[in-house]
Amino acid sequence: MADKKDPDLPDISVTPPNLREMWHSTIAWFQIHYIQILIAISAAVVIYLLLAALRELGKRHKGDRGDPLGYANVLGRAAARTTQFFMVMVAARLVVGYADAPASLAKTITFLFTIAAVFQAATWAREIILGLIERKTLADDSQGETLANAMGLIRVLVTVALFAIAAIVVLDNLGVNVTGLVAGLGIGGIAIGLAAQGIFSDLFAALSIIFDKPFRRGEIITYDQTTARVEKIGLKSTRLRAMSGEKKVISNANLLQKEITSLQTLIQRRVTFAIGIVYHTPEEKAEAIPDILRKIVEAEGFLFVHAGMIRFGASSLDYELSFDVPDPDTHDYFQSRHRMGLAIWKAFNAAGIEFAYPSQTTFTAAPDGRLIMPYADVPHVET
């Protein structure tokens, strides 16, 4: 008598041997370990719900693009990118690990869990790295303009690097020999780097400017003999506007190799005056000049540094005055020099101190070396 086929069971007569074996072993496993399986499934459901709650919490705290970022926002962005596939495979891996699943089923679940875990870790790492980059850059630059110029390229580089590593890890877990693949990627990277070393040099210089912030857009900087305002920081070059009006473009790598002086964050600016007075100035007036200069500086509201005679010049007694202009953002540097120059000139005129100018005195000597008048002595005639 032929056995009757149960209509509720699937027809496995046409399935491959491996799948047929896994099916029978799974049915037998359920029949023997159903209590352990129910316990494991309950725990898996709890873990799945916890992961889902963590993802929703991350979505609420990830913040919006362009907002100031804290560490909670960075972690929230990463948690919000948790995938359904990963959560399901975590739950499935717990069930087969706790309930002593058949080898074929456990091997399949373990393989899928490895893929899910590796690529989920790459996704989390990408979001955390990009979030930390944005946080560091936006912390001091709320506009984020320089970051926006490079963020697209940074995202591509980070994504390619992390997911390439994830793919190699997955292939290695499958038993594939990845030594040749890693060597090929290394050689290819070296070749690309050598072919485009100029471009990469400027690119990494741009990233250095973005993260290290030696200067920012809008600042006035001096390099070589050029003083200019930074208009735009690009991925390859920086554009500046010189004080004389012309536009200057310089590569980022070349710019960072120079000594850069930023005039934007000065707390105070020092001004130095060189003053020369005539040699026949009375001693008491020459001695009083430092005090006169101090009073002028303090009367103008500047910070006196020092003043005094520094040398005997060719045709003058040379003095030097140094003072600091506080808060240079609101006090025009050149206007300050103008005011001080006029004040010194007026004070010296009032004190009867003469400014020196280049002059020479010629003496005529007799054959014996005595000084004589260069013209005949004319007798005085009274009228």
C-alpha cells in the first residue's frame, strides 16, 4: 500500500540534497529542542526590540545637517543607521547559538550574521568618523563653508576605505585567500598616488587648512611680500584679495609651505616711530624727550612701551618711540600713526625742539691746518 503524502508538507523530492538535508535536520531540531527554541526566540525578540528602540532614539537625537554637533548627536546618527537585516540576524544568531541548532543551519545563520555585522560596523564607523569631522570643523566655524567644499570628497574616501575593508573581512571569513587582493589594492593605490601626487598634495593641504585652521575665510594674512584677505578656500587652491585690489590664486600646498602671518586676531598692534633731532638741541630738552613722548602716547589713549635715544646719526640725534594700539579691530592702524605723528610734531614745536634733516657743514682750513673764514674779513664801518 502506497504511503499517502501529507498535503501540508512541502514537496522536497525535487530539492537539492544539501537543502533537503538541512530541512530534515531543522524539523528534527524543532521537535527535540522546541522548549529551548521558544526561550531563545523570546530572548531574540527582546534584543530585536531593544535594537529597534536604540535606532529610534538615535533618529530623535541625531540633529539636522549644519546644526552644532555634540557627541550625543554623533552617536545618534550612527544608531539611526542600524539596518533591519542586522537586527534580524542578531536575533537569529542568538537562537541558533542558544538552542544547539543543526550544523548546516548554524553555519548558514553564522555566515549571514557575519556579513550583517561587518557591514553594519562599517556603516556605524562611517557615520561616527564623518560626525566627528563635522563636529571638529563646525565647532569653530558655524557657517561650515570650508567643510561643505570638502565633505563630499571626504565622504567618498571614508566610505570606499571602510567598505573595502569590510569586503576583505567577509571574503576572509568565507575562506578566500585575500592576500593577492590586498596586494593588488596596495599597488593600485600607489600607482594612483604617484600619477596624481600634485592633486593629492593640494587636497591634503586643503584638509589641513580645514582641520588645523591656520587661517579662515575673511581673515587678512601676510605671506612673502603679500598682504591679502582670504576670499575662498577650495580643494586645490585658495583665493585671496590683495589690499591693492587684485585677485590672487595660490595652491594650498604652496601656501602652507610659506610663513603665514594672520592680522585678524591681533590683541594689540605695535607702532614704532624713528625721530631725529638736531645736534645743537639743549641738553635738558634732549633729556626730557622720553617723558614728553610718554605723555603724548598716554594722552592719545595708547599703551606706552619705551622711548629713548638709540644712536648718534650722521646729522641727528636719533630717538625711537614704541607704543601699542589696543583693540586694532576698532582703531584704524594708519589713523593712529597719523594722530601720533601730528601730536609729536605739535609738542616738539611747542617745546622748541627742532627735527633734524640731512645737512653738512663745510670748514675751510689754512695751509697750516687752522680753520679760517672762507671769505675776507670785511671791516665794520659805522654810519
